[in-house]
Amino acid sequence: MASFPFSPLFPSLFLLLLLHQPLFSTANLHKLNLLRPQILTEQTPIEVTPPTVFFEVTKPIELPNTKPCSHLILQHDFGYTYGQSPVLVNYTPPSHCPSRKFSRIVLEWKATCKGRQFDRIFGVWLGGIELLRSCTAEPRATGIVWSVEKDITRYYSLLLKNQTLAVYLGNLVDRTYTGVYHVNISLHFYPADEHFDNDLHNRHDLVSGYDSWADLVLPISRKLPLKAGLWFEIENSTDTALREFIIPKNVYRAVLEVYVSFHENDEFWYSNLPNEYIASNNLSDTPGNGPFREVVVGLDDEVVGAIWPFTVIYTGGINPLLWRPITGIGSFDLPSYDIDITPFLGKILDGKFHNIGFRVTNALNVWYIDANLHLWLDKMSAKTEGKLSKHISLPLAVSMEYKFNGLDGTFLTSVGRSVLSTGWVKSSYGNITTHSVQDLYYSNLIVLGNDGDMQTVNQTIYFNDSVHAETPSSYVYSLTSNKTFSLYLYSNDLDQGNGTYLSVANVTLGFDEKSSKDAGLGLSKSSLTNLQNGQGYMVVKDHLVSSGVGSTQEVYSYVGSESCYFRNISCSNYTILYDEVGYACQEKKQSHLGSGLNKWWPFPARKALLTSDLLVNNKGV
């Protein structure tokens, strides 16, 4: 199997604690994987309780003031589909739309389920191009319903051609796990509105090309037929997934969009401990390899970028009661990550086959990865040419400080990486020079106490990237994104006697991004702060969950150049406690955000109060 230069973080590793591990540590989650589908399958009479609506808090899609042409493209029941071929249907663009030009195209996934079932990862592909990576909600006896709406306008050129739609949702149904996912997928085409996009996409100058969809999108995924999803499966740190491709000779811009998700032994990679700890405590058959992961992207054996992924927690993760009905950040619409590879075009404009490869530092099974290659074509030239003039990809800078005595200890891991690329492309627009920079920093502190029964994880990822394009005479394009992914986990397993223990888990999850963009039409800025806080416990007796409680609060705040959105919401045991929504930018004030956060307990106080209350009164749903 081919490979490309890569600096591993540590040697091969395993992980931690046996049955009395903290709730979210990997070994204990293998135990909880057997518990979570049965968690609180209520006996409420089905006829008196309507289905529960699950949702992810996110900013509504901005839409033009036109009536959409809606197109139902799939209706299917996903029962016993694990290890089967994806569901395939022929896709044709809608013929009933009065317009063939659109300002916005939206994919809508809508599903219902009833009974008992695990959370399942799924993907939607069109012509091998991934449009959506998502996780199902876990059902209840009275039924659930949820929907995901995603802006897919960036795939505009793909959506106007006949294609094959593929959907993979690997589900198992038997006497115990009865939930069948009933799914509808629709596309909504919003006809062009000149006031919405200012006719930007009718222009043919260079600036419009840097602020519009790509002319061509190529799949960097597995080819059909398959008995699984079209994503590549990375099972260890030496695995490399490759896909050959060839591009037209008149490309002047190229962006690789990468989808990433992590499962099984690496679902909770951020809580894994180093092999030294595992070996010293004679622990076996538990995942490990430490708490750092990165996806490294290579082009013809050369590193072109890295992805340090956001820590998506799926709807059955840590404590499933935390995500009912508000799901974890990114769980219904997993983020994708863009890497601008325009500086490398000079290496692949030769009309020959090249390859893009993926591998994951310290990986355990299994990671699902694929990508979409977005290409912009010079419509006034049959051929462009270019050259990579500068490329620096420094090895990982790693610092590890471990100190442990028996099952207790502290583990600090810090990592940094930078990737810098500069290249030019000569086209009918002139000579365009593109500079692309990635700066990434990672810090993870794990503390174990109470003979390993108490664990905290405090992790922060700084993911900063920028792209600047210019001609010798003018400035063309600038994009800067500064992202911060934060995670704090606390868990404790408390022995209650008589074969019963109390698993307490508190979670703080944050996704922050500040970005600025200038495509020659003026600078636009945006800021997103999305902070989630959850507290929960489960009473487990003889390996069965007997009761539990989950509460979640979330503050979502988006401020853009032309619009704002604010939401402050809280739930407990399927019930919404409060829900505040605002759209006016002047409504989003620091004091308003603070008032929402003040409804949450300070984290150490909340942790102590929750634990003490549970020891006195184990009440649940």
C-alpha cells in the first residue's frame, strides 16, 4: 500500500481502565455500547404520546424570496442494511422548475423511527460526491422524528446533471433492536433572485469565480459497487487510502473538501491514554494510542494539509440521555474541512493520473474519510499552467508529560503543526499567485483519580488557516478562518453496593470560529460561538441501566456582516425547559450571552452538587 511522508506522534498504543473506568473512557464505552440502546425505553402508552422531535441547534439557512421547486429523490426504510450495498436511485435534475438558474439549493433529510436502536452513521453521495455525513437519533418507544437541512449550493454544477444517488445507513434489526429508520430525502431548488445574490453568478470575471461554486467537482471516494459506504476505512496508523484522479488542463483554482468521522475503538480518541500507562497497569484488550489524532492529506506522496477534527459526540455517546432531544454539536451535520491545493496545480495540470491519499496519526479502527475536489475552469482558455514555488510542511512538534502512580495520574499532550504553500497559475485572467497557510495547535490534559474511577479530559484545538490570491497588478481573494474546538469531560463511577454503581458524566463542548473573506467585492466578517453543556448520570445494576437523568444547555451566537442569529436553549429528560431565539444583530449583546450562561452552574460546583444529590436521591426518568 502506497504511503507519503509522515511524522507519527507516538509509537503504537492501547488504553485504559477496565469495568470501573470513567463513563466516557474508551473501555467503559465498549461496556456502555451494550447498555445504551436499552436506556430508558419508556412504558408510556404509544397512543397518548406524540413522537419526540430531535434537533441540532444551528443557524437557519438564508434563503431568497422565491418559491422553491421541491424534488423528492428518495423514500426508503432502512431495516437490516448493515454490510449491504448502499441504496441507489437514478437522479435527474427537476424538470418542473420554471427557472434553470438557482440562488440556493437545500438538501432535506427527514426520518422517523420507533422502538430501540443504536445511533448509526450514514452518508449521502451524488455521483460519488458526498453531500452529507450524519448520525441518526436514537429512538424511543413512542417514536421520534428529526430532520436535517443543509445548504448544498456549492455542488451546483453536479446537481444539474443526471447522476446516481447513493445512501448508506448500516442498521441492524432483530427482536431486541427493533428500530427501522423511515427516511425521505428531498432537494429544494430556489430560483434565482437578483436581490439575493446580485447576479454574481452571471459574471465571468476572475472575482466572481472566487466567490461562486466550482465548475466541476470530482469524487475522492470509493467506487461502487460496495457493501458499505463510499468512504475509505482507515483501521490503523499505517493505513493509507488512495484515489486516482485526473483534472482538465484549464483549471485555475482547486479546493479539496474532506469529510471525517471516527468510530468503534476511536470514537472517543480524545480520552485515550498512552501505552506506557496501560502496560504498567497490565491492562489488556482496551483501545489506546494516546489522545491525539490528525488526518494527513497527501497529493502524490507529498503532504498538502492536515485536519485536526472537531470532537463530534454522536447521539449515543458518553451518556445518551444528554442528547434527547438536543443533539451534540455537529452530530446531525458533521463538518467538512477545506484545504486549498491551488498552489499545487502546476504538478497536476499535465493531463495524467495523480492520487490523493489519507492517513490518520495514531489511528485505531475505524475512521471514515473521503473528499470532494472542487475545480474552477478557465472558460476562455483550453490550457493553464502553473508551478509550486514554495512548500513547507514541518514535522509534528510534540510534547508529552506523563506522571502516574498505579491507576491515578496526569497526562499532558501538546502538539503543533504548520503547512505553508505558495504557487502560481497562468490563465486568461493573468498570473495568479496563491498563498495557503495552516497553523494548528493542540493541548490535552487528562487527570485520573480514585484508582482510575474518576477522569477528566480538558482539550483545546486551534485550527487556523488562510488563503490569499493575487495577480501582479491586483488583489483577488482572501479568506481567513480561526477555529477553536474545546472539550471538557468529567466522569466518576461511584459504587452503591449490591452490584450497583452510579456513572456520572458532565460535558462541555465548544465550536468557535472567526472568519473574514474578501473576493474583491468588500470585506465580510463573521463570528460563531456555539457552546454546549451537559450533566447526566445513569444507575447501573448487574450491567443493566435502571434509571438515569440527562440535562443539556446550549448557547449559539452567530454575528455576520448582514445577519445575526442567537439561541439559548435548555432541556432535561426530553423536555425543553426554555428556548430564547433572536435574529436582530442588536439583540446579540455580551450581557445577553452572559445571562444564558448564568443559568448553568459553574462547572466544579455543578459537578459536586450533582454527585452529592445523586448519592441521596437516585431519581430518573
